[in-house]
Amino acid sequence: MKEENPSVTTPDSDALLPLLARRTPLYHANVPFVVCWAQKSGCTAVLKWFLYHAGLLEEAAKYKSGNMRLGIHSYENKVLKARPGYTEELLYSLRSGKPAINFMRCPFERVFSSYMILNNSMFLEMTKGGTVTPGFRLRQSVLEFIYGQSEELNSPLSFRQYLLWLKEQDVNSLDPHHTPQYTPLYRQVPVTHYRLDDFDRATAQVEEAFSIASSEGAQHTFSSGHHRHKRQVPIADALAFLQNGLPLDRFPLRGVPVVDRALLEGSAFEPIIREIFAVDIETYEGIKPLSRDVRA
């Protein structure tokens, strides 16, 4: 774990309030800490864990609204955070020194996951039905940037092209699935960071530190159901996939290559990723990995 700005002074409400708007942290009076989060950084598992300790997970699991695949997030936004007084209580708790924690994903793995959002073959079905989503629009915008003109949605969009597009953007103004995990909020309040890859061990440590119930028996219910299956392929094949991409109608719904830090470091993609996500990488590398005997 890593504590961010442990000596920070009490932030001014007017300065803090705008920083809560884009990725509003998770707050509940029954949970002794606030959880900061980021899209594509285990946000579903983190949310479910938080709701478990708030005593709301069962209620949230039954919630039905809009996109049923993301029902738990609909509950988050339309019920939990929509409650009158939520923002005011969150603001007061942070200003009063309530602890805040965050789970940070390896930036190399996260940027590939963000890229994959733009390679949803369902976009092709949407064009027939007239449905438009933010991801659909963003793919159109990236293709236009890459090809210099309006391009068919099915045109290949490679990971390399995605990074080149990302490099030219004001990343902090993009859809938050594509922005850095680190936010200005972390400069205003003390935040203890954990690596997302230590999630089970980190949650055990947090539960012990705050003397709250162990979630060990419920961990299997926290996973997200909208991840694509990934498979190991030869390094040369994986790098070729990242370099060239595929037309959307050929994009594999199953068997996407495993793309992790080990693959990307030392490749032509590494310098661009380090340039775009320098603060994320510095923060992640500053988090001490947890040993595997936390629950022992």
C-alpha cells in the first residue's frame, strides 16, 4: 500500500467539491472509510465489496434498470449516489478526515483494457438499429483522427493507433474510461493506495485494520461478468495484433491475447504509455505489493 499526501491540510469545500463530480467516491455512513475508484480498474468488484460492507449488496444485486449487464452500476448512480445529501455527507466526511482508500490497476494492463472498449463488435449491430453509445461515438472519432476522414466503423483500429490518438488528446477531458486513474482529488485528501492485483489480500488487510467483518466468504460474488476471455499466444503474434489490429467484424469475442506489463515493457508501445500515464505509473510503482499471507 501507499499513503498519498499524509500531511495534507484540511481541504477547502469550494476546492474539493468540483473534484468529486467526475468519479464520485463511494461513501456510506456504515462504512468506516471512503473508496476512490476509476473505470477499468476493477470498479465493479470494488463497488460490490463496498456495498457488501454497507449492507446493500443484496439489494443492489436485485436492482433492475436500463442496461442489465451493468445493473450494479445503475444502483450505484441511481440509488446510492442519488440519495439526497449524499454529496454533502461525502464532502463533510473527507474534510473531517475520514480515511480514503483506492485500488490502482497496473497502468499497462489498464490501457489495453481501455482500448478494448473501442473494439466491441456489437457496434456493427448498433449501426443497423440506429443505437448510439458513447463508445460507438468515440470509435468513430478515433477512426476519423487516424484516417483523416470519416471512416467505416468496421475499419481496423490497432492498439498502436489508439495510443497515438491518446497521445494527442487532453486525456483528462476524455471519457473517464480512457483518462488516468490518478486525479487531482488525491492531492487534496490523504488516500491510501493498494494495487488492484492485491485485491483479495488488500481487502483482508483493510477489514482487519478497521475491525469490520471479513468478506473472504463472499469474494466469489464480487467479480465482474463482462470480461472477455483471454488466451496466451506467442509474443510475436500478440505484438502483431497490437500493431495491426483487426476489422471490427473479425474482432474476437473470445480468445483475445493476454496483454500485460511483461509484454508491453521493452516494446515500441512502452515509451508512449509511460509518457501518457507517467503519474499513474509512478503512483502504482510506489505501492508496496502485499505478501500472500494476509488472511493467515
